[in-house]
Amino acid sequence: MGGAASGFLNKNELIRKAGVKQGDKLILTKPIGLQAISAAYRLLKDMPEMLENYSLHELKHSIDYAIELMTTSNQPVVKAIHSYKDFSFIHAMTDVTGFGLAGHLYEMLQNSALSAIIEMIPSIKFSHELSNELGYAFENCQCAETAGGMLIAIDPNNVQDFTSTLESNGITNWIIGTIDKAKPNFVRVSKEIEYLEVSKS
């Protein structure tokens, strides 16, 4: 299934994928781990014995949460941004899908001579363990996502206000990293990475 969309816009109000600046904070609006949880959904139907070490109730809860995430539009994020008369403090933005968190972050760095460090990984409960067992590249943030969240590079002076605006609009969000200048077009995961397991409330 495919499609195309066209429209008119003010080019001065367009937030592009590129445009990160040194010191920017990185905000993510959905946890990662959809690839592993989707695999668990298939395994429960075809080879449930592979998941016998997991709580079936909690695993199904994570699957339900993953479905909810994949069917939740990112449009509220855009609406929250447009609640500001001036949103030039947002320097770059993209969604996280097939290339994974690190892959899409790399795209944001292109032509910038800047780098990025991922300092926190929020993920759906069990997705980390499942990724390790099934061979998905979770720890370097390269596992594929489906209909993932928005990844936003924002001026550090506006982080507190903007995250509060997202929260007041019911949008989950985490500050997951920083744009720096370690090495051009280089995405790395911090040696002191914080793993945050997220469950549906």
C-alpha cells in the first residue's frame, strides 16, 4: 500500500531533518523496541515455548502497548509545536522508523560536521531482553522501528518549557541525548547509558 500527499506551506515555518546545532538536546516522543515486541507477538502464536521465561500477562501487556504506540499519530507533536508563535528553537526533527534511532539521528547530522551522543534509551518493557535473545541491534540503537516517535533537536534553553508543553498535551517524551562535536557525522551510545523500561500506564 502506498500513497502521496501534496500541499502548500510557508517555507519559514518548515522544520527540516537537518539543522542541528552544537549543544542541542535530543527529545524522543515514543519508546523504542517495537521490532522485538512485534517478534514476540509472532512467537506467541507460532513458537510460544521460546517465551516461557517471560510472564505471559506482562508480555501481552507490552504487545498491547506496542500496538497502541504504532497506531498513535505523531500529529499531536506537530500541534504542540505550532502552539508557539515562534518555534525557531526547534532546529531539526524527524520520525524514527526503519533505520532505527541511531540511523535517523545520523541523518539529522549530515552536512553539519557535528556528532551526537545517546545518553538514555527509553524502551518498551521486555524489548531489551528480547532483542538480545533474538539478535536485534538494541544496544547500539539500530533496531528498526515501525511508526516510531518524533526525534527533535532543540535549543537547551527551551527544553524545560517545551517538554512541559508536550506533557500537557498528553505526549510522552524523554531527553535522550546531546548534539556535540566529538567527530563529524558520528552517532555514539554513552558508556554510562541509562536504560529506562517503559510500560503502559
